[in-house]
Amino acid sequence: MTRKELIDRVQKRKKELNITIENLAKISGIGIRTLNRFFAGNDVKLSTVEKITNLLGLDFAGNKTISLIELKKKRAKEKAIFMASLV
């Protein structure tokens, strides 16, 4: 798989989950500039690629490892726990 193909798969999954670059940065702990470099096809650390793909329910090659439904349930649960921690 080429870098372009991986980026395309990651972008598709990001759109399916309706996640913005800003939200992806917040939940991943990766800086917006680093994410922009990744999506532009520039070099980033392999650990960054792994964080992005794992967060979106993809493996390192961009193949789906978690269904969208399960991933959305997981995100909803994490969001609820975070919101409860603010109270």
C-alpha cells in the first residue's frame, strides 16, 4: 500500500465518523500541524500514523478493524465519561 492509499483510507474513515482535524487533534493528542503534514503526504513518525489509524479503528495498512457502529459507541462512552468528569 502506498502512502497516498493509506491517507485516502484514513480521510474516508474520518469523514464517515464526521471528525474534524481539530477534534482528531484533541482526542489523539497529536498536534494540528502534524496532522496536516500527515494528510498532505509529508513524513511523520510511524507512531503518529499508528495513533491516527488506531483511533479511527483502522490497522496500520488502513484496513478496518472495528466497525463504525462499535467505534461510535466507544467514542460516545468516552465522551460521556469525560463530560461526567467535568462536573
